[in-house]
Amino acid sequence: MNRLWIENGTFVTMDEKRPVLKGHMVVQNDRILYLGEEPPNPLPQGAQRIDGRGFLYMPGLINTHGHAAMSLLRGYSDDQTLQVWLEKKMWPMEAKYVDQDTRYGTSLAVIEMLKSGTTTFVDMYDRMNIVAQVVEESGMRGVLTRGVIGLCPVDVQNAKLEEAKQFVRDWNGKAEGRIAAMLSPHAPYTCPPDYIERVVDAAHELDVPLHTHMSETAAEVQQNVDDYGCRPVEHLDKLGFFSRPSFVAHAVHLTDEEISLLAERGAAVSHNPASNLKLASGVARVPELLKAGVTVSLGTDSAASNNNLDLFDEIRLAALIHKGVSGNPTVVPAWEALKMGTVYGARTVWQNDRIGMLQEGMKADFIAVDTEQPHFYPQTDFVSHLVYSGSGRDVKHVWIDGRQVVHNGSCLLMDEEKIRAEAQRCYERLLNT
């Protein structure tokens, strides 16, 4: 039995009843056993004791949309429109990927996420067996899906869908339960309607959720209207997509009616503010989505369109841009933005009974933020400081399932120096072939 006792710490619990608590936390194996102001009684015998002074402990962040292996393409094509960036730059480079590119691109992304406080991430890509292996080796928690693009002959469609289904069979619930699997048609504009219906049927068959890109650009929405006579939310609804537990990435261009339908169907939205701003896709109607009762979480998208995977950046942007767009400084307060990166992230991936909060009985996925720095003083409001002043660079220690995976800013289970070197070699090969 492994026990950890953090004493004299400050804990941002994400619990509305006691959001910030100064005191003690005891972890036993993979769960939080005790969290309170007073020392635990009885004292946990044989526990590893940590003096928590100078650190702020909070739940690990949850990144609900990304493509980890694309970290190899960070900085390769900046300042382009989405379709040019995707069709002229990204897809041709990705077509040259081999297994090693996926392995080291994913490993690079996982290291970056872990060191900046993300403990759970959603990933949609191909060669997902390799992605899952990296997750298993790194100690991270992943919600993984083999994204399928249907702009190809039927035999290729069939092969992709079977590969996606087999990935679910092979990996759902693996890595001591740290891996969950989904199915994902890439987007309504990259998958014919009958193909999306087949993916939905497969999700019913395997009893897994669905994820897709949706309404990222105005042009994409207009194309959907031109091709199918309706906007993407209605289109996906007609195809049965929302008959499964589901969430969509981006959802930038929505009408009031679409927001209502998403709320009615219980579909969540992964808000990707940095990527949407960089590609000039627009600003999602997050205040309206939240008001309607839609769960809104945060994603970085890939490092090729962001260009970093620091979810603290997304939290800060989510708190700021909606104030500027709406002219109302109260629309997304700091606490709500922080919930988008934690509580709402857990809810988006259907794990809110396990992660996203510091609470007795929940999984011990948590991070330690160094507050002995100028930008955390004076110590007026730690939630405000995390959102408006903090960044992933302030994270010093990370635990997942009660196991420490980052210590003093270094990943304990991954060889960062080797991964950086191999990622550079992979990029140079892609560039020169």
C-alpha cells in the first residue's frame, strides 16, 4: 500500500463548497483518502510526507481536443487560413508520417503537457496503437480515438473504420484504466453522410462515445448548407451522431437554435480559443453555450495550430476573449474559466466521478504549482492568480493515479533529451523527403 501525506498545503479543490482549503491531503494508492484543514486522524502510518508550503495543489488539467503527433509540425506553417494550412501544408506532410514520427511526435506532446500540468488529454489521429503505447509508458491518462476521414474509396473507408473499431477493442480500459477509447468521424465536411452513419452504428455496437470537429469556420458551415441543405448541428443530428454520448471540437459558428439543440442532446463542446484565433476561425459563443447548459471544456488543438500545449494559456484566453467580444467583464469569470480546464473537462469525457476535482474518493490526479514567485504575490486570490497570472511553467510536480510522473519539472518516466533529439530528426526527414 502506497501512501502520501501532503501537509501545510494550499489546495484549490474545484469544489464549490470549499474552493480553496489550507491543510492536509492524504493519498492512498490511486485515490484521495483524506482532504481537510486538520491533520488526518489517525495519522497515516508509513506515509511519504511532503511539506506543502510554497505550493498550490490543484486537480490536473484536462485537454479535451488535440492531435499529439502533430507536435512535429510546430511552426512549420504559421499565419495561414485553415483550408490552406490544412490542405496545402498539413495533409501533405502528414502523408509522409511513419511509425517513428507518430511515436516521437506524441512523446514530445505528452512531455509538454505533463510538464505544464495536463494529466488527461483527448487525442484524435491515426496509428493510435502507438499513441496508446506512449500514454501507457508515460503514466498519463488518455481519451483516444482513431479519427477517420471518409474522402476515399469505399474499401479504404472500410479499412479505416475497422481499424478504429479494433483500436477500441484493444485499448478501451487498458493501462490500469487510464485509457478510454472513442470513435470519431473527422468532420462533416470530410466524411460523407452514410459514412458518419456507419461510425455511429459502430459506436452503438461497441458502446463507446463519439467525437468530431464541427463548425470551425464560416466557410465549412456554408459548405454544409450547400451540400446537405442544413447547418452542421442539424446535419449531425439527422445522422444520429448525438444519439451517443458525444462532444464536438470548436463549434465556433453556431446559431441560437443550434446551441439549444446541443443542450437538448447533452452534447459537450471543446473550446479551442488559441487555435481558433490563430487560424482566424472566429470566437465561439461560449457565454451563450454555458447559459444554455452546454458543458464547455478546453482544448489546445495541435501544436501545429496553437503553437503550445499549455492549457493554462487556454484558461486565460477563455476568461479574457469573451469579455472583449461581449463588452461584459462578468461573462466568464476566473472561477468559470478554471472549471473549464478541470471540472468541465472531466464532464466532457464522462469521468467527472473520477477526475477534475480534489475530493475524497476521487482519483489522485493533481499538480503542484510553485507560488513562491513574484506573479503570485500578494496572495490575494489564488484562483485569480492561476487564471490571469499563472502558466504551465509554474508547475513543478505532477501525480497521476497517485504516482508521481513529474518531479521538479522533469518527467520521471520519459527520456526527454532523447525524445527532443528524435523529434528533431523526424521533422528533418519529413521536410527533406
